[in-house]
Amino acid sequence: MLRFVATRLVLLVVGLLVAAALIFLTLRVLPGDVAQVIGGTRASPEQVARIRTELGLDEPIPLQFLDWIGGVLRGDLGRSLVTGTPVAVELGAKLAVTLPLAGLSLLIGLLGIPLGVLSAVLYRRAGGFLIAAAAQAIAAVPVVFAGVLLVLLLGAWLRLLPVQGFPLDGWQEPGRALASLVLPALTIGIVEGAVVLRFTRSATLEALGQDHVRTAAAKGMTRTRALLTHGLPGVLLSVIAVIGLEIAALLVGAVVVESLFQLPGVGRMLVTDVANRDLVKVQSELLVLTGLVLVVGAVVDVLHRLLDPRLRERA
């Protein structure tokens, strides 16, 4: 097991380095001149050239990459090309909004697991059909459209939740801060939870048809008890992999939802920095988000190895 974890850590580091190189090179081929953006439309060619030299943008691309990745390895994400502020400070403040939003969305999405199991157990009844049909419809709804509907229903009509913004004092006002995240988290969590529900339902129906579950039911167990005792562990193993993919989808969905609800998170900052051509901030933000996704994937792999005895025996 230790060898597997060590191998997975090596793959994680290699993946981060490859992702960093791809992010860096992709941003360098985008149209536009950062020095011209900073200097403004009235800047002379000499002023633009001086800005480019001061920022190190005239150095060879490999040297720029090594300088940036070396700083990242030291914990220095660089400074904004536009404002000059440390990227790590701004990113930390934005993650204080994005990570709780993703966590709350995940908790809502995990409700799809018991609902999926219930839908499978009742698959020949009206209740199971209604749950499956609702999940099918919700999973097809774009996140933006779901957000608009929830804003109209819970915000504008019922006035139960704030529809935009985040407290200026942040988490110093925990009640208001949490309330401002509920509607965005519902927007992401309901859609992602519908996907989890559909997959859980399929995995549960498959488990109900397996020989060991049917044998347990034939020996006197109720169908539900046989599923919970003998089939559910296998279902959860399959669902863990899907949850890992859905966490990545949560981070991507946060980019759209934060702009929709005017939340000061990483997603909204990323959109603004792309528009400003702030390459250092954009590449650091993308690397952090990519790192979070890769870490989740590594954790899911380790959990699979720990929970699935077949994988341990094969190893």
C-alpha cells in the first residue's frame, strides 16, 4: 500500500508539472500585449518596451517558465502584472469563498446517493419513477439557467435568501456569509446531485441483480436489507469515482456561478484577470485549480485501494 501511495504521489507531481507547462505555453499564445494593456492606449512604444523589460516579458519563454515554476516551488505565486500585489494573498482571500461554496455544493450533491438508492429500490413503483424522471430533467438543465430559476423562486418571489453579493467583512459575519452561499450552492449542488443520483440508481439496480444479493434475499432477508448488507458496499465504491469527477465539475461550475451571483471567489477573479491579460495571476490561479482536481483524483484512487479488497489482492 505504501508503494502505491508513493507512486501516486510521484504521478501527482509529474501531472502538476505537465499542467503548469501547458498552462504557461497556452497563455503565451493568446493574442494581445500585456505591456500595452498596462501602459494604456496612449503609451509610446518606448514606454511599452520599458514595461516589458521591467516585467521580464522580453526574456526567452523557457527562462520565464523556470522563473515562475521556481517561485511556485518556493511558495511564491508571483505578483500581479497589473496591480503589483502578491498573487498568493489575493488567491487566499478568494479561496475563502470558493472552497466553502464547493464544499456546501458537494454536501447538497451527496443527497443524490440515498435518493438514488431509494429510486432503485422503488424502481417498479410510482415514487421511484418520479425520482428518476426528476433527476433526468434536472441533470439536463444548464447551471446558469438553474441559477436564474432559483433566484426568481427563492430570491425575488419568496425572498428567503440573498441573491447576490458577499459580506465585505467576509467570514467575520458567518451568518450572512453562509446565507449568501446557500443559493449559489443549491444551483451547483442540485444539478450535480442529479448526476450522482442517476449513477447511484444504475449501480444499485445492477447490485440488486447480482447473485450474492439475490441469494441473501432467497435465504430470508428482505430485498432492502440484502441490498444494504451485501450490495451497498460495491455501489459506494462505484459512486466514489463519480464523486471525484463531480468535484472537478463543482470547481468549473463555480466560475460561472460566482459571476452570476457576484461572489468574490476564484472563478470571478479568473474571468477578470483573463480580460486584463494578467498572465501571472491567471496561470497561478489555473495551476491551483488544476492542483485541487489532481489531488482529489489521487485521494479517490487511494480510497479505492483501501476499500476494495479485490484491488489489494491483485496488487
